[in-house]
Amino acid sequence: MRDETGQIIFGAKGKQKDKPQPNTDLRDTENVPLNESVESYFKREVLPHASDAWIDHEKTKIGYEIPFTRHFYVFQPPRLLNEIDAELKSITNRILTMLEKVGVSA
């Protein structure tokens, strides 16, 4: 965070004492390839665009993303409109028949 004059605001007490305070509106995350160090990625991809950015190592997580849709999705073309209309008509007729059985007129 910065004050009105543009100076960095530092924490006053606790764990944040003398550390620059983050502006949570500017917080961002990055997906770093597993075969690359976080620091080298940060220097190459982040610092040129945000020179006052830093890494909060307490929030750094190591994991792997598996894009299931990309690997397992099989396209199925939508049904024809006349098939959908026929199904809706059939369901509507079933509902009307059930309502007539219980004495409700539609």
C-alpha cells in the first residue's frame, strides 16, 4: 500500500512490523510451470510489469492442474430441434394427463 504522497506503508506491529503492507485490490496469482523456479519466473514474467511486486512465500503452493475437459471431453452434437419439440410435447401431455387424474383442469 502507498500513502497519499506515494510512499510505501510499512506494518507497525506483529508479524507485519517493518514489512511493506500489501494492497489487497492489486493481489494476483500466477501458475508457474513445475520445472521452473518461482523466483526465476517472477523475475522474468512479473517484475518487468510491476517493479514493486513481491512473493508472499507463506501463500505459495506447489501442485498440478489437470484440465479434465481438455483431456477427456468428447463433443456430442446437440439434438435436432424437432426431437426436442416432440419430447416437450410428450412430457406436457403426460403432465396434463396426471393433472386430469387428480381433478385439476389445465
